[in-house]
Amino acid sequence: MTTIRVLLPTLRRSPLLAICAAFVIFVVLLAIVGAQCTGYGYAAISDASLQPPSVTHWFGTDLNGRDLLTRTLYGARMSLLVAALGTFVSLTVGVSYGMVSGYAGGRIDSLMMRVVEILYSLPSLILVIILIATLENPVTLLLRQIGLIIVPPRIVLLVVFLGLTEWLTMARIIRGQVLVLKEQAFVQASEALGQSHFRLLFRHLLPNLSGVILVYLTLTIPAIMIDEAFLSFLGLGVQPPQASWGTLIADGASSINPIRLYWWLLVFPGGLMTLTLLALNFLGDGLRDVLDPRVKK
């Protein structure tokens, strides 16, 4: 509640932050409900191949005659979903790891931070590609045996592994904040009253970390979104007929030829993705200036 009370006046004082927040909310609403309002299915093939933007198809059509507006909105849904779920994984692991490391202190803290430094040295995207290629078939067989194939296994692996590559920064930031907070009087008073470590961590320390968590939450979402788009562009992420911004940009790039440039295939999905990433990054930077206690006011 304290974070919200600080955040709302900040949005009112800063038009840029308010515009960025409104744009992100608008894109999320479009991704959720917009695709159902276009009148076309995202996989519906027609004879209107590579038609430029018109009244009938606002964003034009692709090589298979599919409405690009519909596919762009479905792609937004997939990209935002992967980014949001991957951020949740990153947030859960990073916050928990950082809190335990900072609160434990001493040798445990030193050991846990050495693990983080080792993981930082690994090429994360290459590791994600190797893990997805190695585990996709075993996970698919396992899910089929237990009857839980609701979401494509590659999407599940993409969410999990992208989330597990982005938690390191969050862990280090949270650990630093906990090292400061645990020396505060309210924590020492709680320890003197005999409260459990679990209660101290999640009842007293976690609420005081909400501002920092919110800041790095808004910065982790675009990072995971870019990683997903890159992998999908290479054909290693979201697979057809499903669409994400990365696959749509890849489709647009494959349609480029020396004779004619089908510009709408790149401009619309790439432009919407770029604007969303810019809005999220501006929002994250603005919130950091307001809510991150390490930044001098």
C-alpha cells in the first residue's frame, strides 16, 4: 500500500511515466481482447496473399493471406505471456535466494554469492538453447503419459529457462537490501521477541522490499521479452502456427527480396514490440528514480 501511495502521485507529476504506463496497459488489453474483435482467425488462410494495409486488413496480410493485425495481437499475447510468466519465475527465485543469502550472512552468504558469480559467467542464451533442445522430447513424452499437454512443452521450457537466466541481478539487489534492513531496529526487535526466521523474512523484510522488487520487475519483463523474440526469430522459441512478435518479425524478414519490400510485415509487429519495450524501460527507469532507495533523490 505504501508503494502504491508513492506511485500514484509520481504518475500524476510525470506525464512521460503516465503515458508509458497507459500504453503498456493498452497493449495488454489489446493482447487479451483485441484479437477477438478483428473478425479474422490468427491461422485463417485466404487468397489475399501479401496485401498491403487497407480498410479490409488494417495491417495488411502475410504470405499465406492471414490478417497481420490479428496475428500481431496474438503475437503480443504470446510475447507478453512468456515475459510475464518468465518474470514470475525470475522474481520468485531471485527474491527468495537474495533474501536467504542476505539474511543468513557469513559463510552461507559468501557461498551463495559465489554460485551467482559462476552462473553470471555462463552464456545464458546458448545454455537455454541447449537445455530446450535436450529436454523438449523427454518433457513432451512425460506430459503425454500423465495427460497434461495443455500448453506446448517448448513454451513451458521457454518460460522456465528464460526466467532462470534473469534472476541473478534480482538476487544480488535483494541481498544488498536485506543486508541493510536486517540491521534496522524493527528487525532486531522481532528477533528479540523470538519470532521465527520465516516470519522475519516474509512478514517484516519482504514488505520493505516491495519498491525495489517493483522497479526490477518492470526491467526484467522487457529483458525476457527480447530473449524470447530473439529465440523465436531463430526458430528456437515459439513454433508455427502459433505467433509471437519474434516469429512475425522472422516471417517479415524472410519475405524481403530485391524486387519488392513488403514493409508492413516488419513495421507493424516490430514497431509495436519496440514501442512496448521502450515504454517498459522508461517506466522502469522512472520507478527506479522514485522507489529505489539507492538512488539519491
